[in-house]
Amino acid sequence: MYVLSIILICLSVVIYFCAGIVCGMICVEIMRKKNSDMNEVLWFWAGFLLNFIAVFMTFAVKEKNEDGK
């Protein structure tokens, strides 16, 4: 059971980083259309960090239980 958990955690980390790369590339493409004189590396890492912020925000949001807690 522990081996399966470790494999799933590793798989989720890989998917997480792949989504960050895609988010960074989308951010670069958007900024490239707006301004061609920009630092692409900076905008890539900004988009990559937006992915991390989005995932942490989804962990922070909790549903209320029926008893209001």
C-alpha cells in the first residue's frame, strides 16, 4: 500500500510541474502578444508560480459542514 502511495505522489508531482510549465508558457505567449520587448524568462516563472498559487488556494478552500464548522 505504501508503494502505491509513493508512486501516486510522484505521479502527481510530475503532473503538477508539467501544468506549471504549460501555465508559464501560456503567460509568455500572452505577454509576447502585448509587448515584444519583455523578459520572457521572468514571465515564464511568474506563470509557473501562478500555478502553485492556484493549487494552494484550492487546498485552502474548505467546504462547510452541515453543522457550520
